[in-house]
Amino acid sequence: MDWWLLFEITLAGVGTGGLYALTGLAFVLIYKATRVVNIAIGEMLMLGAYVFFSFAAGFALPIWLAIPGALLVSAAFGAVVERTLIRPMLGESPISSFMVTVGLASMLVGLVELVWSADQQRLPEFLPAKHIVIGQAFVSPKIFYGFWIAVLLITAVLLLFRYWRGGVALRATAADQAAAYSVGINVPRVFSMTWMAAAAIAGVAGIVVGSIGGLSSVMGVFGLSVLVVVIFGGLDSVAGALVGGVIVGVVEALAGFYIGGEYKLLATFSLLVLILMVRPYGLFGTHEIERL
């Protein structure tokens, strides 16, 4: 066996897994705070990438302006979605909120095709292009730098929500909404803040994913792998999203190389079924006990 080749494939999987983990973090933040399973996370990622494309290629803004601009638009979109679609569903059954996000995903695909067309687009190059060599293993520079962008952003988000007052409010709301209300926390504001943060995080992931594979109206399929990641790791577990992202990324890379790219999703969903048979709440998910 060529161990350097195996190492190279694994590194590529870890790089992709970092982006899965980053997007999974956005998914988990929403679920922890609002208990909404946001199936449209892949389409929100896509929207952030297309907005960046408009700023960078359409309006010819410098990259250092186009990226913050795209993230601000993504965050604003997250706030609008929470206020107009999610907040009116409070108190309704979880399946109702879930179906709202399914509809949102379809709407975003239609919006992208209407505004930007269904043709594939290329983002302006903004990541270093020099190949990365580790020993005898070659790593795509976009995947390498994308991974470290994901690591830095994940670290910043975790520190922010650990020590920032708003992060404390989010953790309190996620633990017990009634108790959060009782101590004066503005829970609806926390919901809005969470959707804004998650949409901006998804926007970053979308920009990096778009720079690697280009833009198209089917970018949202990336969200299927992210859904596997968060269910695998546990819907309400940040650690699960991070660990699950790397594991799923590596499994996809190995399956894609050794049995064919068309079997990547089959491999990841098979892994998901296996883990759920052993741990129905995922690797790190909270085992909820309901009293009858």
C-alpha cells in the first residue's frame, strides 16, 4: 500500500471535514437556541457565496471589502428569516418549522437561478495558489487554506460564545428558555442573534466552498453532508459537529478515491445508519428523557 497516497487522501478529507464542521457549527447553533432543524443551511451557504460573487466580480469591489459585505448581507438575511418565518412558528410542532426551512431551501435555489442564472460561475481567486507539500503528500492549496480558515473561525466563535455576554445568553437560552426569560434575558433577541451568526458562518463556508468547486445552484447539496455530520455528532453538540465533520470528510475522501465519487454519499449515509443503531442521539448528542 502507498502510505503517502493514503496520507494525502486523508489530508484532503480532513480539509473538507473542516468546512463540514464549520457549516455544522452554524446548524448546531440554530438548533441549540431555537430547536429548529434548518434543512436550508446548504442553500444559505450558497447565497453567501453568490453575494460575494456579485460584490467581487459584479461590482469589482476589492476582496477585503467584498467578503465583509457578503457576510453582512448573509447576517441580515438570517435576521429576516428568523423574524418573518421562524418566530411566527414558535409553539408549533417541530415538523412545521422543519417544513418552513424545506420551503426556504427551495425558494433560495429559485432566487439564485432567477438572479444569477443556473450556469456555473467561478469566484475571483483570493487564496494562495502555491501547492502545499507535506513529506511526499500534496495538498490542494484551496483545501489547505480553507481548512485553516475554518479552524480559526470555529475557534473565534467558540471563544466568543464562551466569554461574550451574548454567548452566555445563548447558552442560557439553549439550556432552558423559561429560566432565561425569568432572569431577564431577551430570548427573541437571542434567537435573532443566533440566526444572524449562523448565516454569517454559513456565508464564510460558502465563499470557501465556492472558491474550491465553483458556484452553481446545486451547491446546496453540500448541506446533505452537513446534515449527516450534525446527526452523526449529535444535533445539539458543538463538539459533535467538529468531530463529525472531520470523520465524515475523511470517509468521503477515502470512499471517493477507492470506490468512486458517486458512492461518497452512500458511504457517509451508511456510516450514519451504523452510528445511529448504536447511539440514536449521535456521538455527543443529549439523551432527552420525556415523561409521559
